[in-house]
Amino acid sequence: MAHLSVIHLLNWRSEFIRLEGAYAPATMRAYYADVTLFVKWCKANTLPPFPATPSSVSRFLEEQSQEKSISTVKRRLYSIRKAHQLLRLPDPTTDQDVFLTLRRIRRSKLSRPRQAKGLTQDYLQKFIDVQPDTLLGLRNRAMLALGYDLLTRRSELVALNVQDLLFREDGTMKVLIRRSKADPFGQGRLAFASHRTTRLVEMWIGRRGPEIEPLFCPVYHGVPIDRCLSVTTVKRIIKSSARDIGLPEAEVNAFSGHSMRVGAAQDLLTKGLDTAAIMRAGGWKSLNVLARYLEHAEHNVWT
């Protein structure tokens, strides 16, 4: 058994290659990180990671729950499950003891999910105005405006290519968002940008040049680089903009990479759109998720 455990320990990374292309890159990174963490934890506790026992998985999850959210703990569990499935080993995560451990953790963390602060229209204008008069500043203005108009997730925003844009005769723009978290098979959804946002995107493309395929790309020392941005760039732009307009640090920390999506949805509600229209605009599948986004805007609707 010890010999087989060593073989599986050496093989788990190569087995994960089978998942490439079937899951989003972010999901793959999470799987690798979670299983790597579990393997290191098992080594520190002189326990075999493959096959793991229900007892070791339960202990690992309990320790993780001391500092991590329930969603992170559940993701760790799914990653361990996937590793055992790929190695064709008995799955310890389906054991009743693991199930009870997860229930205990969930009940001990009875709290509302933390909701990102909405980057509503008032904030958006200030964030755009504070950008420097440089190529990098122009890119940031176009990204902020487009992310808000399209209600994008940050991964959707950085995944856009120039070919996804259709500039219309009326001065607006139609955008095909090809793949998202809620659309893993890439059927896509159509979204539309305002005149102002379309002008900013046109100016950005004109300044950085049409030969670069990703719509938004890095800019180093004033030179555009032909590659995609990372999703963390979106979060960094939002937080740095909040800081630059003079918001207190506690308020800066409340913004996230989701803030454009949250703020745009809240603005649509205050303008009188119903939830069905907002779900279509943002590509939501779950009414519960949208309800969390909108709850902070409801006061403005009913007062």
C-alpha cells in the first residue's frame, strides 16, 4: 500500500492534465493549488494523501475552516475528490464522516456572504476622471466603462478580443461575450455599450494599434504588449482608482473585481428595470445570486 501511495503521489499532477480544456483555467489553477496544499498537509502530518482516509480529509477540512470561508473549504473538498477520481482510487470524500464534518463547519459559519461594493454610476465617473492622461490611463478608462456597460465578470472583461466587437452606425457597440463562469461551453451572450464607452474603446484601439488581438493588453513604459491581462489587473485598477479619488481605506477594501457588475445591476434596478431584464443583461442564471447584488439598491427604489 505504501508503494502504491508513492506512485499515486508522483502521478497526480500528470493525471490532472486530462482535465485541460474541459475546465476553465481558473478552475484548473484552483484544483492544483488545493491538492498541492492537501499533499503538503498530509506530509506534515505523516499521512498518505493518496488514497486519503475519511479521517484525514475531515481533519484537513476542520483545520482549513479556522481561517477560510465555507466556499473555500468546499472547493478544497471537491479538489481532493477530483484527484482521487482521476487516480481511480476510492473516494474518501463521500464518507458520512466527511459529510458530517462539512455540515458542522457550515453551521459554525452562519454568516451572510460578503458582497462587493457596487461601482455605481457616481463612482464610475469619478474613477474614469481620475485616470492619467496616458495610454495606460486611456486603457483603464475604456476598461472601467466597458465593464460597467456590459455587466461583466472580470474574467469576461479580460477575455474579450477585438473580433468580439461590432461598431454600429449609431455610434454604439454590440459585444459578444463568448464564455463566462455561467456559460462554460461558450454559447455566449450579447451585450451593448453606450456612445461614451464606444468612443473610449475606439480611442484605445486607435492609440494602441489594431494588430493586437486581446482587446485590453498590458502597457509597459507606454508600449502596449500583445498578450491578455490577468484578472487581478481589473481588481487592482478598481482599488487604485478608489484610493486615488480619496476614499478611506475601509471603503477601498470593499471594492472588488466584481464591483462593476454589482454597481451596474444596482443602477438598473434604481432605473426601474425588473429582475428578469437585469438577469438577461448580466447573464445571470440564479435569482438568489442576483438578489444579493441588488439588495443594497432596494432602499433607493422604495424611498
